[in-house]
Amino acid sequence: MCGRPTDDDPLWNDVKYCTQGVTPPPPQPKPDCLKVTPNYVILHGKPENTHNYLLLPSCRITGIECPFVHMDSAANYWHEAWENARSGGSVPVQYPDIGLGINSQHARRYDQLHIHMAGIRASTQRRLQELESQGRMATQPSQWAAPGNQAPVSGPAGTGDRVYRILKLQDLQQNLFTLLYRNVVVPNSLNMADQTIIVVPKTTAAGSFAGSFYVLNSDTSLHDGTSTCDYLLVYA
């Protein structure tokens, strides 16, 4: 379920180049290794710009369906993504509002786990703050899947609303994969492979980080749900 080191996935080839110096097979070009650590690598996303990056584990993990990601021993990739993407981070996302996200197994293009570090629309930030003021989001992981904490959020014009389970956290010290698996997936007999996660740092009216995070989850088991983060993140 988590892949093999000999797999020929383009993103895994990029990770191997950055961590081991293994040249990708032609015609795949060598990537720009923006940051390399023992736990993860940061690369450009597509299209390449200053608000589209990827954080990838340095070990072989195909994606969100891999059981390793929600084990207690797993690295906290979400915390690392935020620490790099935030203002002052190693690879800051230069966009008014930052969004982090991961796609489900069936919605993604490549099979090496990658967290998108990108922009997010101002309308999404406003909508989440509105929902918070209405008390329409969980404040404890155990409440995350409750129907009262599910709400529609608009994507780009013409794509309609999508329904997300919304949780507010004060920090990202807990592994979000673990929180999702234990509080949403298992209690509701869902499939981890079908899930998407989006993290939206809350901002102040002046645009600075307000010290907490909105964590959105969805899948197609919800009415108007989705298994992709692409409706909310801004890459181009």
C-alpha cells in the first residue's frame, strides 16, 4: 500500500535525486531541490511560481492511503509544511492567504505523498471566519465528523459549493492524518484513501497569521463532498 523503493513514480524519482543523487530516467528532468532534510524534500509545484510548492517525505509513501502516515511514529509533515510555507519560512508561499492540501488516492496525479503548499482565495478565508463566528465548526477532534460541523465552501466561479468537515485547531502539533483516521474515518467506516485534507491558517484583518488553523476534510460520501483539495487551493 505504501509502494516500494524501486518504483518509477516521477515524484519519487525526484525525491531519490534530492536525497540520494539518483538521476531520474530520461526524459524526466532533474528537479530543483529547494530544501532537503532527513524527513522531507521541498520541490516546485506545477506551474512553477512563488506560491506553488510541494513537501514530500524522503521515504517511500505513495499517499494518504499508506497506514504509516497515521501511526504514532510518523513524522508530522503538516507542521513541517506550515513552518516552511509561512512568512519567514524556508520556502515562503508568497500569496495573501496560504493553503496546504493533499488529494485522495484517486484524485492525485502522482503516487508519492505530497502536501501542496499554495495560495488560497480570500473568499475562502472570509467564509471560514464566518462559519467560526456562527459556531459551525468543531473545536475538538472528536467533534470533527458531526453533521453540525459540516458546511459548504465555494470554489472557483462555476464550480459550485463543496461540503467539508471543519475543525479549528490552535496549532499543528498533532498529526492531522492521525486525527482524521481516528475521529472521522474509523468511526464512520470510511476509506482513508478517499479523503482530502486542506489546512487554512486563520489571518487577521491586516493579513497576518492569527494563531490558529482551520482544517477541512471531505470525501464523496458527503452530499456535495469532494476528494480533492484543488477546489480551494490556488496554484496558478
